[in-house]
Amino acid sequence: MQRSPSTSEPLDPAFERDKFLLRQKLLAISEKYFVFDENNKPILFAMRPAKTGAKLLAVFGGLFVMAIIIYLAISITTHFKDPTTKAMLVGSSFVVGLFGWIIVAVALSPKRHLKIFKDESRREELIEVKQINKFQLFKARYEIYDNRHNLLARLQKNYLHDFFRKRWTCFSPDGSILCTVKEDSIMLSLLRRMFGTLLGALRTNYVFLTGTLQSDVVGKFDRKFTIFDRYVLDMTADQGHLIDRRIAVAIGVMLDTGEKR
């Protein structure tokens, strides 16, 4: 039995393999995923709560603040006779109100952590991916923990890279780059930006890269050509197990829910 790189504890048998089949559960408010082995036997269950109510509260809370700012600005304009000054005050209030809305909405919005369990009963938690920053306009950061709250890895995404080629970077706890996960091809990624998925013909797949130049392919995450979301995480090329399979599975789920695919 393999043992965890971070502790002396043995790994859960679910992670003692190189291939994982992922399927998203349909008609669920939260984002839920079943993970199967190569024989289609369920071995893991993942969930990332949608928190729809909290999101709506954040949006309407921000709108309320924006409305107050604009109302106060309009009230102040009654003390001015110059129409140009009034127009400038009202216009400025919209800009300030918009920023107020964004700040309040982000402050009230909940973080959406991903949890991976032994099964759908959710009695035994194996992995947690914690969202670190709420404001994710340019960069998203996550941390991956095991069931004993030991830090396994840090995960980061820069949205500015998405125009050319989607990319996630995974760091070891010591800060060194463990692997980079990119779209399978720069040419295909550019075609996807221009034409979309073309009914699945250009579906988005990813490769796991390691090495000094981050160019050695050690894993793949492919979307199967089906109507529903089904994926294959294949780490067979990683013969030396450079990437902890718990980290690989966590990244695999994040490649779907984090990309809002």
C-alpha cells in the first residue's frame, strides 16, 4: 500500500491507481461529481456548494449600497443651481456606486471550497480544496489539504493567460512548482476562442506538465465525446508518481468546476 508523501499514513485505496473516470451529477444545485475506477466502480464523491442564496444576498446587498450612494448624490444636487455641476455629481455617483456595489458584493460573497469524500454519504472527507481569494478578476488561488489538514499543494490560475491557452500552476508546500496544467495545444486553444467547442469537436482537454522546462507530459485530463460531462484523468505516464494522485484528482475536478465548463 502506498503512503502519503506528507505523512506516514497509508493512502486511501481509491488513490492507488493511475486512471480516474469523472462524471458530473445532473440536476443538482451544488456541483457534484462521481469518480469511478476503470471498471466503472464508484470510488469517490466530490462536491462544491453553489451557495446560490448567499450569492444573491451579495448581489442585492451591493445594489442596495449603490442605490444609497446615488440617492445621496441626487439629494445633494438640490443645493446646486448649475446644471453642469448637477450632471457631474450624478454621473460621479454612478461611478462611485458601481465601485461600492462591487466591493460590497465581493465582501459578502461566500468562498466555494471543494470537498472530496469517500462516497456520496459524505461521512468521510478525504480532500479539501480551499478557495483563498474571493476577488478573482485576474487571479484565483486555492490550497489542497488532506483529511488531517496537512497542506498538499497550492493551486493558482491567472485568467490573463486564458485568451491564448488556459493554464493552472500547482506548487508544492515549499513553493516550488510541482506541475503546470495547460490546454492540450496552443493551436486548438486559439481555435476554441474563435469557434467555441463546435458541438464537442473542439472540446477542451488538458495535459499535466513537469520537468525543469515544464514540458514533460505526465498526465492527461480529457473530456469524452458525450452529451453529458464525462472526463478521463490519466496519470499513467507519471510512472515515478511525481504527482500525488490526491492532488491530481483535486485538480481534475477543479478543471471543470473552476473553468465553469
